[in-house]
Amino acid sequence: MPDVLSQAEIDALLAGVMDGTVNAEEAKQEADTRKIKVYDFKRPDKFSKDQIRTLYMLHESFARLLNTYLSTHLRTLISVDVASVEQLTYQEFVQSVANPSFISVLGVPPLKGNIILEFDTAIAFAYIDRVFGGDGNTQIKTRVLTEIEDAVMRRFVTAAMNHFKDAWSNVTPMNPFLETTESNPQFMQIVTPSEMVVIITLQLRIGDTEGIMNICIPYLVLEPIMSKLTTTFWVASSISKSETENQVAIIQSKLEKTEVPFIVEVGEVQITIKEFLMLGFGDVLQLGTKVKDDLPCRVGSNAKFYCRPGTFGKKMAVQITRVVNPEEEDNANVQ
């Protein structure tokens, strides 16, 4: 809604124009300048700031999970941090990737399309050296990975995708899997060059070796779940999940410690008030239960089991013979 001037401001403005202190042409040009907003139609922004922020938080969670896995797996000093999240065209991403690199193409069903996980060779060789017993500080020149090295990195990508799946679980379920690997980024055409993608750059440190890992996710892959990529939805899902798990554990713990009355009903007899008032020491009441009959066991006021009386050592006891089915439970409770 445009700003509305008061009558006093309008009068002051007209007076300024009349006496020359306010230049009408300059004011018009200034107003026109403020209305102009530069927009590149060749590179439209498809991710809002809130969605970029949500992706940043999602992959911070992924970075923590990956950090824990690598520290345990490699038994050395590991650091994994999210360096940036930005949107580019796919062509700009491909041009920024070094040749050669270790590039993995991943499927992420049920989402359609592919994503890319790209490592620079410094990190790949440091990881491989550490897996084979080295200290991770390699001086290997940039080259294409051998078949054995490629197989080792494939195993790493598969393990990393399990943590990627966990990090995204609050937003959408997915089952990422490795489709293929490549060293030349020009051969990785998962979308058209002009298609917008979001690039999540992670800074990795293995021992003294530093490098980056890029995750390239096309807009077409995320389009069905764009409504879920909001800070509010992500935080609410995270809190709801953790709170539910905690509440279930607390309720289960309290239920296990709750005491309930467990009563074995030996039998019953109906008498009048007059007979009740005349009862005295030594009188015998004949119950309706026979010796061979099973006795109902009541939890609270509901019959749940049938049992037979007896002894266990020097104590009185009962042996459960069967569970009361729903129809019998209704009849037993009516009685």
C-alpha cells in the first residue's frame, strides 16, 4: 500500500515546489528509481530465503551425523561444516566443478530425478589413504581414481546417504541409492543447463587435509515438497518427533511402576439384609462355586484371567489357566 500524505505535508510540498526549494523532476526521478527492481529472467530465483535457510539447517544436521560417522570410522580428527547454500543454474555448477573430481549420481525415491554428490580429489585421496592404514596426509597429484579407489569411495557414499536419509526424515522419507560415478563433470547431465539447482557446500577436514563436498539438488526434485521446506515446518516436525519419543518413554516408565489391584474371586452368594444382620461367629455361607470351577481374576473391576487355587511353598497361590476373551469379559463384568 503506498504512503498517504497528510494535508499539512501536501501543503508543505506544494509550497516547496512553488518557491523552488523542491525540484519536481528530481522528485519524480527519485520515485521512479525506488520502484525499479532488477530481475534476471534468464536466472529466476526459485528458492525463497526461508527455503534456503531450511536447507541450511537440514544439512547442518547431516554434517553432524557425517562428522560422527567419519570420526568413528577413520579414528582421526574430522571436521564437517556447512560452508554455504546457494542457488545456481546447473551449467554454472558444472563449470565450477574441477576436472577430475569424484562425482556420484544418486537416485532419491520416492522423489523423481537425481541429485549429485561431488568430492574434490584431495578429500577422496585422504579418505582412501586413511582407510588403508595411512595418516590421511597424502601428496597425490590430482588424477582419476583407480577401480579399487572408486570402489572404496562408493562404499563411503553409500554410508553417507544413510545419514542423508536420516537428516531429511523430518521433511520427507527418501531412500537414496548410488546409480553411477564419474570423474568428468561434463558427462553428468541430470537436468538441462538452464535449470535451477541448489548447491550445499560442506567443508571437510580429514587430519591436515581440507577440501569440499558439494551436494547438487535440482529444483525439479524438490518441487513436490517445496511447501515443506519452511523453517516452521522443519522445526515443528523435529520437536514433535523428539517430544513424542520422550513422552512414550516417560509414559511407559510410569505405567510399569503403577500398582493395580489383582483380585481372585473365590465365589459369591446372595443373602438378605436380615440374614446378614443375623450372621455370627461360626456361621457357614455356601458359595455358588464348585471345586473344579476356574476362578475369575480381576484387574481392578474387570475380569481378565481364569485361575485355579493352590499353594506355592508355604504361601497361597493361583495358577492362571486361560485369558478371558472379550465376550466372557462382558458377561463376567455384568455379574
